[in-house]
Amino acid sequence: MVIWAVVYFSLRNKESKKEMLTMSLWTSLFGLTEPLFVPEYWSPPSLFDLAQKTGFDIESLLFVFGVSGLAVVIYESVFRIRHERISAEEKNQPRHKSHLLALFLFPIILVLFLIFTDLNPIYSTFIALIGSGLFTWYCRPDLKKKMLVSAFIFLGLYFVFFLTFIAMYPGYVEKVWNLAAISGILILGVPLEELMFAIGFGFFWSSVYEHIKWYKIKSV
């Protein structure tokens, strides 16, 4: 949340601030999916022991609020851009006929994998993010630079945050993550799956606001 606040107040234009706050508020509801991950993926301590008792917790809402806002504007925080409306003529291009499918593909893929496979939910999430991102790329190729750059910037930010967290709380990962149920691979102490999530989330989520609002971005 501190990182979120720093980025929010450093943004240069009102549209980017609106984008960040709007996406954070709406996407925070995905924190309600936490029961899918407890204890299959991890079992974190939580306020009032909510995660252990119900699967839900307050921290997940705050976490998703923070990461979603960062993912959608991390590109704007580095590069100066402005948003422009896509014209009615451009909307009629064949690629844009898949507009709604691209927006709803993430939950569709995720639900299908959760129902029909035994994959750990973190892998189903990663596949849904990458699959939705690639389809968005097809539908909105003008956003490909933002998507790729955002993926790696967000990955770097997430990795540094995690390294700081591990330094503050040694042994936390081994106690909380269900390493036996996933790859068990740690990169400088960070679970591989967390880095997969970061790159997938940065790749797909960075495009969602422009896609919903029919915006394209221009350098200034």
C-alpha cells in the first residue's frame, strides 16, 4: 500500500490517477477468491485468524487493491503518455469484434481449469493471465508495448518487494507457502510461482483499463 501511494501521487496526469484508483477498487474484489488458495497454495496468518477459519481475509483485499493499481499504471509511472479515444471507424475493425471475449476470457479460462483439472490454483491463474494477455494482444496490438514493458517492470518491483519482505521475516516463505504442492523452487528465497504470477499479472492487467474504456495511448 505504501508503494501504491508513492506511485499514485507521482503520476503526472489525472487520467492515470483515475485509472489506478478505479482498477484498484474494482479489482480488489478478486481478493474474495482467497479460499481457492488456502491451504492449497499457502496458509498465511491473518487478522482474527480469518484465513484459517473461513478462507477469506482482509489482507487479500488490500493486496489485490495494491497490485492491481500498480500493474495498470506502472508503465505510465515511467513513460509520459496520454490517453486518446478509439474512433468509431477503428472500433469496426475485425480484431475489435473480439472485444468482449478478450475482457471476459480471464475468468472463463480460470474457472474451466479449476473445474476440469487438478492443477494447483496458482498455475490455473497463471495460465488464465497469459492466455488472456495473448488474446488481448491479438485484439489490441497497439497495447503490446505497454503489456510487455509492464510485465517486466512489475516483475522487478514485485521481486524487490519480496526480497525485502524475506529479509525482514526470514523463514516466512517456508512456514507459510505449501511448497510440497508446488514446484518448491525458490529464487533467492522467492517462490517461482510468485514470480510467474507477477509477470502474468503485469502482462495482462496492464491492458484492462484501456481495453474497457476504448482508449489508446500516445507518448508525449
